[in-house]
Amino acid sequence: MTYVSRLVMTRGPQLGQTFSLDHELHNLGREPINDIVISDPQISRQHARITRRGRSFVIEDMGSTNGTFVNGMRLTSPHTLAPGDIIGLGDAVTLTYYGPDIATTEPLGPKATVAMEQASYEPPPPRPAPAFVPPPAPTYASPPPPPSYTPPAKEKKGRRWIWMGCGCLVLLVILACGAVFALDYFGLLPDLFYQPFFWLGLDKYLF
């Protein structure tokens, strides 16, 4: 007994339905003109194509929006199907390929097909969202420090001369007083020096 190659839907709107591959060319898509019509919004109008090559079948993607996958790998070129291959149309529909030498008296039940799908087919990972890169924070130049105040040198020199002058004046007064006391002690002061004391009534403090 010869068996025809076929596809069995293991996930999708027609769960468990068998599609016989009994022609040289089979178009898969959402539009009614396709050989295998799958009514799902994620399926493109002309999603994929299966072509007979000798005893084998080759599947290729027809530029679908959500992609065609075989055993979890997205197709970028024609792929020769092997018995047991899991075909994914987007991430909503999966079909299992059975070759002409594998007998199935009836389509697989929903529980068996779901278990097979979970064990064999891995949907494509979701595309990661682009990482948000915050713009660099604006940099502000700090204001220059205020110039340090340096008092003029002339003012310092002037103050120093004032203190020196005061010191000299005090020294001269001390020397003058010492000279007066020395001259008075030896009686060398003229009488004219004592006249102001007599006028002021301070003569009693002199003797």
C-alpha cells in the first residue's frame, strides 16, 4: 500500500485537519485561490509554497510577513522536507509533514498533536525592543573663581613708617626726659627752664 505525503495541522484554526500533497505544486495562504487555505489573520495571502522534486517535497517562503519556519528555524532559502518536520507559519499555525512511507489511518487527535507540537516545535523568539539610550546630560562650565585681593604694597610700607616714627618719637621723649633729669640732678639747667613751673605754681614739686 502506498501512502501520499501530507500535512497535519497541529495548531491553528483547522486543528487536526490533513492536507494531502498529491500535486506537483501546493500554495499555502489565506486567500481562497491557494491549494491549502488557512484562515488566520497572521497568515499572508500567499504565505509559502511546497513543490515536489522526485519523491521529496521542498518548501519555500513567499515573502510572508510573519515568516515560515521548519523545526523552529526561519526559512531564508528552499528547504527539503523530511518526515516529522514541524512547519510553522508565523507563530499561530503549525503543520507536521508526513512522508509517503508513513501510514496514518486517521488524523492525530488534538491532545496528541498539541503534545507533539510542544515537544518538537519552538516558536521564534520575540524580537527584543530597542534599548533606550538617554541623551547625555548637558554640562555646565563652572564660573571662574574671583581674583584674590592683594592689598597694595605702598599701604603696608606707609603703616610701617608710621609705627617707626611713633617709636622714634617715644624714644626721643624718653631721652629728652632723661637728659632733663640728668641736667637737673647736676644743677646744670638754666633758671629760665624753671620759670614756667613758678608761673603755674608747680615750683613746690621741684625741690
